[in-house]
Amino acid sequence: MRTRGWGLAVGLWAAGGLWAAAPPPLTWVESGLAKVALSGKEVQIKLSAERPEAFKTVPDGLTKPRYGTFTGGPSGFEQTFGFIIDEPPGQFVRLWVDATANGQFAIEPGFQRDPASGDGKGAVTLQLGTGQTVRRCQFLASFSNPADTSRAWARDVLLLKPDCGWRGTLAFGDKQFAAVIVDTSGRLAFAADRPGSLTVLVDLSGNGKFDPNSERFDGATPFQLGATLWLVRGVTPGGVALVQRGDAEYGLPFTLKLLSGQPFDFPGATHGKLLLLDFMASWSDLSRAELPTLAQAYKAWHAKGLEILTVMLDEPERAAAAQAVGAPLAWPVAWDSEGKQRRLGRLYGIEFIPTILLLDGDSGLVLAKDLRGPAIGPAVEAALAQRAGGN
């Protein structure tokens, strides 16, 4: 398993027992954080005169339109937003936006010509997520002055810079600090799955400010507070910061769509529990042979705090087979639909199947790995006993 360095929830269960009580969830901030973070990747939306097939309905009266799209959001639940730049004769460019990713475009009235540069500038607000996790995020938008021939390359690019993020309190062991977390990948996944994708600002001095040199950290790079290394790996849709110690082995935070169509959020769905994470494929005899043992474990310990998630690594053409094997199971089943090349299978370093891990449902601490057959029951019993003793 190549999972060292991936971590989960703030201030909860860890190898040494309970940390201090976790602070409340972070608060979503719709705008104003780009200047606080002093960083962020501008999203370059390539514009083309060719209308995408997905743009079923476009505004009337367009004269010289160019089209582009932006895709962002948590992995597995990304949304695609449409943009149209139009240049009517004798007028400045107009910007139309599908702000809710539903195919309906509206003109952006705040997008105006900057008197100094001649560039088009303004703010665009997109609606991210669905259901109870809808978040509005403002982007700072800019488009090169059409009359500036020195930047002809930029005439086919709309630039967007996210201005949103999370603000609140982070817990590092028994210490808590005011903090801001912004996505600097341009994808708005709020996951430090690569260097430079997440910026964390921590008010270590307690002066209400963030020093860009000493209080600004890359979520994917361990930083030291006292004698301990820490990482901030991301934020769940519910606003829980994913903080971990940098010297332990943790599982990845993730959200997958179940065969039932419902999302499964880890660690959100496993708070206060243990998780058996089972990677398998419908065509694998060894994988299917583990299912009776998993069924026994689920029956014996589900009521005591055990959750199981089976992740099917079948290739796309085996969708029916994956459904046939997974649907009858009593516990949640997800289909990582591109097999070993899919995000979760790849980032968990799955090299063979079946691979079964036992994770703490709060911190993501890897309690046991490479479990098979008769080893599953004792591992679960020991972890449940340790948790009961720690509580």
C-alpha cells in the first residue's frame, strides 16, 4: 500500500488515543479570499468559435460568439459550466455564463471594460455542488483587450481566479488556531492530492493576520508545529478540515457514487466507526471468495460500529457484471468505473485484488491492511476493543 502521507479528520481518534475535541466545522466564504491567500491558479478557459454539443440552448442575438467550459468540484462529482464571449460590432465584449451547470445562460452584468487597461473584468459566481452541499463561489474574471494586438494569444482565453474558500479554526493536537483554506489547483476539489493544490493559512501568532512567509503552508507538504509534523489534506463538503500527523499512515479522504446512486463520503459517512475498505473486481475469483467472510463481519459487528465499503475496480465494459455482483450485498458498494486507472484505486496504490484495509472512520488511521479471510474478524474485534477502551 502506498498510502503514507494521506490523512483525514481533525482532532479525533489517533494511534495514541483521543486528541483534543475537534473544533466546529469551517465556514464557507463565497468571496474575498484570493487577496488573503496571496496565491491561486488562474483557470484558463480556451474559447472557440465552434459551439459545443452540450450547449443545447444559447442566447438569442449572438453576433460573434466564442464558447468555452470549466469543469471543477470534488472528485467524482465535478460539474461543467459553460461560458460565451460575444463581440457585437461597435460594442465591448459581453459575457454569458451557465452559472448553475444546467444549460441555462445569463448575461453577466458586472463584466465591464476596465478604463485603464481596456481589458474586460468582473466577478462571476458559480453554484457548486447539489442538494445540501451547494456552495456559491465567486471567480475574478478577466478577458484581454480585443484592441491590444500585443496579446493576441489571450484573445481566445477567459481567465478565472477562485475567490472562495473555507475559514474557521483548525486543531493541531491540543492547540487550535484561526485558519483559512483555499483551493490553489484551479479545480475547486479542496484536496491536497498534489503539491500546490491546496493553500493553508494558520494564524500561529494569534494576531488576527496571516504572515505569507511563516504562516502559509502547502497542504501536501508536512510542516512542523512544536515537535510534530502536520499536513492539511483537504476539506469535506460539510466543512470538516482533514488534518493529519505527518508521521503516520492514513487512508485517503474520498467521495464515491454508490451503485444505489447515493454518494459515500469518507470520513463523513463513518464518523465514530471503523471502515473495512474492500477493493475487488467481479471477474476475480479471489475477490468473490472474500465476500462470505465480509458478510459475516458485517452481520456480527455492524451494530457495534463497523461499516464496509466494497469498491469494484471493473473496467467500463463490465458494468453489468459489477452491478450483478455488487447489488445483492448488504453493505454499500461503489464502482470505480475506470478500474485501476481511476482516482481511488490509483491513489490508494492498489496493485492487486482483493485488497482489504481496516481504517479508523474518524482519523483515517490505517489499523490493518492486506487483510484476508480469517484475519478479518480478529482485526475488527481488536480495533473495536481499542476504541471502546479509549473512549
